[in-house]
Amino acid sequence: MKFVVSCNLLLSHLQTVGRVIASKNSIPILDCFLFELRGNQLMITAADSETRMTTAIDVNEVEGEGIFAVPSKNLLESLKELPEQPIIFEINDSSLELFIYYENGKYNFIAQKGDEYPQAKPLSEEANKLKIKAQDLMAGITRTLFASGDDELRPVMNGVFFDITPESLIFVASDGHKLVRFKNLSVTGSEKSSFILPKKPANLLRNILPREDGEVTIGFDTNNAYITLGHYVVICRLIEGRYPNYNGVIPQNNPYKVTVDRLNLLNALKRVTVFSNPGSSLIKLNLSPNKIFISAQDIDFSTSAEETITCVYEGIDMNIGFKGTYLIEILNNIPSEEIVLELADPSRAGLILPIENEADEDLLMLLMPMMLND
């Protein structure tokens, strides 16, 4: 086999799919890229035990065709050091000895048999299908992924829940302390269905979706999802289990509403949270008419900070505690100049909403309060 390919083109695709490869694999061949040469197209696959990504690039001066696996570390490290130029791959079909020729030299290593590489499990005949614009999928994952959990005892929380209805597509993520519900009213399903996308493929999609345009097709059954983009296909094992009733934890009657400039509140929290207890990151919000008094202290080290910012608030005086790092995360992920903080009392979850949503979007974030000693 032989082919010629652009060094930068090959490297960029290898770096993208290479994010799938785990640092430690139980199957040694998963440390490799799978190359499949068909005509003038080179298919490149990388995988771990649960996720795989495939892409295709055009190559020139092709002789023969076939399938082989190349050690990922050798290939990435060697190509990274080359300037842009056409490089020649030559593979001995019987010994699998691989030569890569470039302008002033060559690399040489042994490939592995491609037919030993694990194959993707096909979708069942009852699989569902969802079509969504690349930017809509990007928005849904970006808005929610940060709120997903890492608890091995509750695996269903460790991903993004896609709740597909005939009226909308709802993205949900929660770790039990914070929750994000993001509705896209422009994307609908023919019938009600759902799946939980694990964190790793969600992160992979977040990296490649900004470079994609057009539609993304998601085919899924109870176990697996095939996500087909313009230049990549991501195949992953879904998280099995029933996602909690997220609507049930969202408080409905919140009489006290605080309207505040998002960046003013965010920057004040960043300054004050530095002085909170590192273990709890507790910050206290004291609400009074048109004013928020923000304070934090670390008794162990005798440090404290306080700051006052203006807001629009007509309710009663109220003290409520939140984990500062969580509130900062939430404010960082709301694309609005002003936000509304909806509260009922210091023991119930607070809702953080953008003052205005984008067209066909509805974003809601929830944060559980922390107990205050005073």
C-alpha cells in the first residue's frame, strides 16, 4: 500500500480523533489509530472501550488498499515536528513495516493488523433518529455540561440528558447541587424519547462542533448512539438507567426576584470567594431593597471579605448562603447581560435565569443553598 497526504491535514484530524484514546487501555491495540485506505480516501478511527471517533481525508497517488493500525504516540509525536509538506506512506502488506517519507528524511515503525481492532456495535432496528443543527447541539452541550456530576454511585448524573418531545428538545445536567435545563423549541422529535450522553463524548463534540456547520444526525437505541457530523462520526455507549424527574426539583412559586447585572455580581463573587473557607466555599448574600451585601470568611485563618452591589429588589430582607464556586460557574455560563435570581426562602433552591432568552431558547439554572450558622 502507498499514498501521499498533506502533513498538516493528517495531523489536525489525528489530533482531533486522538482525544478519544485513553491513557491506559485494557486492549493494547486501542493505543493505535486504525487506518483504512479505500480508493482516494483514508478513514481514520480512534477508540477506547466505550467511545470511538472516525474521520476521512483525501489522499493522492494511491497504490493498493487495506486496513492497518498505527501506534498513536509514534505518529503524533513525529508529525508534530514536521512543517507543512506532502508526506508519503508506504506499508509492506505482508510484514506491516511502515515507512513515512518526508522532505529530508523518513520514519520507520511496525504497524499492526487492522482486523484485530474492535468493531463498533451496530444500532438496533428500533433505533430513534434526531436531526439537529450543529450550532444548536453546540449550544445545548455548552450550556449544560459543566453541571453534570462525577459520582460513580449515581452514573445517570454523569452526563447530559437529552429529553426529546414533539414540542422541544431539552438538555439537562445536574450533580445534585446545581441543575441546568436548556430548552430548544426549534428542535422537535416525532415522538417522546430520551438518552443520556456521557461526559467524554459530550466533551469531544464540544471541541469539534465549532468547526462544523449544517445538520448533525443522532441515531440512538437503548445502548449506543451514532452522531454523524460533516467531517466526523462519534459512536459511544450511552449511560443506562432512568434520569431523575428534573422538573420535580424546580421550585415553582418564588415570590422574591432580584434583577442584577451579571458581570457585576460575577466579579464581586470572584473577589469575595477568595476569602471563603476552601473546604465549603460558602458565601453569604444579604438581600435588602435594591442592594446585595456579599460576604465570606475563613475563621481558621482569620480572613474575610465583603462587598455591596446594586440591584433591583423590592422584597423582604433575606440572608441566603451558596457555594461560591458553583454560583461563579453558573454565572459564567449564562449569555445575558442581566440575570434574575428567584428565591422563596433561604432553605429552598434558588433559580438563576437570563433576563432575556435567545429566540426559541429557554434557559434555567438552579442552585441548592447552603446552611448558614447565623
